[in-house]
Amino acid sequence: MKDLLGIEWLKIKRYRTFWVLAGLFVLLLPLWNYEVANGFLKIGGGGKNSVNFLSTAYTFPQVWGNLGFWGSIFIMFITILVIIITTNEYAFRTNRQNIIDGWNKMQFFHAKILLIILLSLAATLYLFVLGMLFGGINSGSLSRLFSEFQQVGYFFLLSLDYLGFGLFLAIWIKKSGLAIGLFLLYSLIIENILKGSINHFTDVPYGNLLPLQASDELLPFPLMQMAKAMISGGATISMPVYAMVAVFWCAVYYLGGRAILMKNDW
């Protein structure tokens, strides 16, 4: 495992796109949350009488879910990075070079799996550090530091879901532009249309169980979460179910990507 990750690191450590996309995630996530925490979403302008609906979103324990929600948006940078790194293997024939050097297809595939696990862990650790900073600054007490801490784990699962989906698309399509376009089209448009259509015709919101939406439901937008809590009635799906469904989709990406890789020629 260490050798596989070492080789992956050698491939990307001098790759400018890796540092650009990873840097966008690292820089934009705290900057965006800083703006939100300081009244970017105020109603009534920036004066003394304005109201910040997210005034408590960066105190413990709300900070974990709030950072997780915004992180679920910016993780798209890392997903695109995974797509580019993987499709480059086909574009530059480095996947064939790995085979010549003694790897088999499964070692190549597992190297990419290990990479997305490591990237997910790194993103989650970064989220935790940001949560400690924002929560520590805005909270008067640390007594509720670890309340709702499972949302940090939810973000790790969400990251695996998104990155696993990106890896699956890259192995299936093999062309970066087309794979990125399909990822953006599906995640931003197609899945939302499917979700809305399914939920419109069912009593239980089964549309929320779609591949990326299942993990998105683990970290909803704070205002939407408050609105749902105020509205009673209607069938709901519990967080443990969403977590299990997200794990299921990660397994589907793994098995699907493995089947495609073993079936197709290089």
C-alpha cells in the first residue's frame, strides 16, 4: 500500500493542476466561510439593524454541519482533480507503463482507490482544523465541542462518495473533458431533476437516495435544516439510512470501476 501511494505521489507532486485545484479548495473554503460568518448573508444591508441568519452557525456544535455543507460544494474541485489525474493515465499511456513495470490492473486501480481515500482524509482533517478555528473564535465555551461531531465523519463519507464517483467516470469515459462535463452536468442538473421528479410522485423522498444526493443529505444547508425542523408532517429518511446508502454507492463505484477496468483493453 505504501509503495502504491508513493508512486502516485511521484506522479502528482510536480503536476501544476494538482496544486491549483487543491489550492482552490484550501483557500476558498475558509475565505467563503469567513465571509458568511461575518454577515455575507445578512438581510437589511450591512448596517447595525441588519440580521445575520447564520449568526450561530460558526459556534459549537453548529460549526461542523455548516462547514460540512460548504465543504460539500468545494469538494468538487478535488473531484475534478481525481478525474484529471486518472484520465491522464490513459492520455499519456502511463497506465501501460505501470503494467510494463510489473503492476497488474488491480494494483493500478487500488492505487487510485488509496489516493481518493487519502484525499478524503486530508480534506476531512482540514475541515476539522477549520472547525476548531471558527468554533473556537465564535464560541464562548468549548463544552459542546464534540456535540454533533459525527458530521465530520459525514463529510469524510461525502468526500469518498464524490471522489469515488469521479474515479468511476474517469475509468469509464477515459477522456478528461467529457468526464468532467458529465460530472458537472449530472451533479448540478440531472440529479436535481431526477430527485425532484421522484420525490414529487412518492410519499417517501426516495429521490434523496440518488448517488450524490444521499451524501448531500447528510450535510444540509443550515437554513433548510431549520426550516425542515419547523415543518411537521411527511415521511422522512434518517441520517443512518443516508449514511448506509452513501456507503452502498461507494461500493457500486468500486465494483463498477473494477469491472470496467478488467473488461476493457488498455
